[in-house]
Amino acid sequence: MNFRQICETRRAINFFDPEKEVNEAMIKEMIELAAKAPSSFNLQPWNLILLRDQQEKETLKALAWDQPKVVEAPAVLIVLADKDGWREGHQTVEKNWQEMLNSGAMQEEQREWFLNAAKSLYNWSPEASLAFASKNTGFFAMSLMYAATSLGLDSHPMDGFDHEGVRKAFNIPDNYWVPLLLAIGYKKPGLELHAAKWRKNADEILISFD
């Protein structure tokens, strides 16, 4: 399946087959494909909570407008955007730094520059830290959906949920913003999809401010 086919095939599926499982190997492959998404300074400020247990999904469903797909889908991901994902001492920041040293992309004497550059970009306001986390995690989340399609899976992103309720129910630390939930599985047998929704064309998207 080429990229055009992935883009044209991907749909947000509302009704999943609760009898058809998604194995762990496929979930892992989907995540690792999506992890190739770009991110600022390669800081990758994203994490996932994977829900497969039915009771956990019932808990989430009650916080997500009672959407049936939360419990019907065999796997649901709580997508997390780490607002602290640029800070010195953060596990991913330090691993990223070490990997850049190992590859020769950075030298030891550049560490202060690297840390100060991240701080100047992402620590000048709470909004900047949130924007950093959310926009980069957005790249990853979209890549998860494309990766799912490439593997023959269906998905549905959800923004309709009680953010604070989800944070409390799943013990999510304050440094994480929850931009979306993502159901993963296979569409319900016999489900007829409506025609794909309209999209802006290039002329509608391209604008100028003369």
C-alpha cells in the first residue's frame, strides 16, 4: 500500500468488531512505525497508555461521552503529550543527547547550546511548553493512524472526553496533556461507510495576507 492509498483508505471508524483481536506484535509494529514521525530536536515528547482490559475500557468509556467504540475496539490508546519533554535530566532528553553524541551529530561542547536552545523555545511561557508537546505529539498521532491503515487496521481519534477525569482515573501526572484517545481494531462486519467527508482543496487551503 503506497502513501496515496493509505491517505485515501484511512477512515475514522465508529463501530468495531469486538470479537476480532489485535495481537501485541501488530500493536508494537504500529507504534514503532509511527515513532519515525519527526519532532523538534528529535525530543519525541510522546507516550501512550494502552488499554486492552475490558474494565479499564469501561472506565474510559464513562469519561468519553459513553462512545461504544471505546469498549468495542480491542485496543484503545490514551495519547500523552509531555510538556516537560525538553527539560535537562528528562530521560528522553538525555537519551537523545547521548545518541546524538554516539552518531557524531553533536559534540560534548555543544551541550549547553542544545539545552539553552530548547529552553528558549519551549520555556518562555506555559503555552509554549503545551504547544511544543501537542504539536509534536500530533505528528506522532497522525502517524499512528497511517501506520494502522498500512497494517490493515482501522482507527478512530477521539477528542470527546473529560480530560481531568481521564487524568485522575489513570493516574496521569500533571506534566502530560492528553490531546486525544485513539481506538484501534477492525471495523464491524457488514458496516457500510458513508462517502468520505469533503476536504478543502489546495486553492481553499492556500491563502495570503496582502
